[in-house]
Amino acid sequence: MKIALVTGASRGIGLAVADALYSGGMHVVRLARSLVDRSEDRRNDVRCDLTDPKDTERAIARVITVVGLPDIIVSNAGIFFIKSLAETTYDDFTTTLKTNLTSAFLVAHSLVPKMVQRGSGHFVTIGSISDYIGFSGSTAYAASKFGLRGMHEVIRQETAKSGVRTTLISPGPVDTDIWDAVDPDSKPGFTKRKDMMRVEDVAAAVVYAVTQPERIDVTEIRLLPTVYTPRG
């Protein structure tokens, strides 16, 4: 039975990914700061502040000890807001980088070398359309997601021919509660929530990537709503 570790898995895309992998017969470990430590059949929840290096190290050590080294890692934790460059504070910027980028580094740094040493595994990064397109109001978010893409590409190069596969999944707008504060329905130039993708769409892409035969490496998947409003 494969072991899948999903970060930021208490809600939204992360929760949908964890549920889809669990439904596919995998043992799923969910990491998030809002979870309560819990174990049941084929599922472990581990409370972890992924922006804290010591807490991340503790949580991952526990996962390896209790469950084993994951076969699949889905790096998903992240935050999002809309602010212009002038409105974005230093704390906004650094908090976004810590949550969206540094936390992903901490997880990858702890686990990917062990997967390489074992000679197998799959590292999935949940990126965004903002990892290849910059949008107004997304100074901090775009910086974190472009950085995430860059880090993922380096991991891909460093794990080539090691037996570890890598996939970057870059979705456009997905209807989750991160849009509540933005209220895109009331703003011109934003995709309306009824037209956005669902979390299950991203989860299906993850499942597709990680269940392909070992001879196939799905390196990147880009997803957009059929009805999409490209904002400037």
C-alpha cells in the first residue's frame, strides 16, 4: 500500500487531494496547522506549522517513525490575497513567502533526499497559474509561486534518473474559501466563482499523475476553467 503525504490538507485543494488518494486505496497522512493529531485506518492527521522549521522536522520525523517514508508527497500549503505593490506590507510579503515557498522547501529538504536514496517516490508541487503569469495585485503571491516553480524545476533536475518522479500542477482559479475576502463576482476582470474549477478537478489531476505506470513521468499539468477571464 502506498503512503501519501499531503500538506495544507485540512481544507480546499489539499483536503480534496487527500480524500481522492484515500479513496484510491492509499494510506494518507495529512499535515496542517489546524489539524489535531489523530490516527485511524489508512489515515493519519498530524498538526504541523509548516512555516516553523523545528515543528516541520518534528512532524516529518513522526510520520516516518509511525507510518514510514512516504511514496508520494503533495506539497500544497499556501495562502493568497489581492493587494497592489503599494498596499503590500513587509509582513504580507514575508509571510506569503514563508507559507507558500519556505514551507515547501522544508518538506522537500526533509523527504526528497530520502526518496532518492530509496530509489523511488513521487514529488508533486501544487503551483498556480501565477507560477508562470503575473497578475496585478499579486506581488507576494506571484513571487512565491514563481519561486515554487523554480525550486520544483531544480528538484526535477537533481532527481533525474534517481527513480523519483516529479509533477508540477498549475491550476487557474479554483472555487475555494480563499476567494471569500476577494469577492471576485463583484470585480471586473475576475473569473466568476460559478465558472471556476472545483477542488475535485485538481485532485483528479494529482491522482492521474501519481497513478501512471513507473515508465511515465507526468512532468507538468496546467488547468484552466473552460470559461476563463484573464485579468491583467
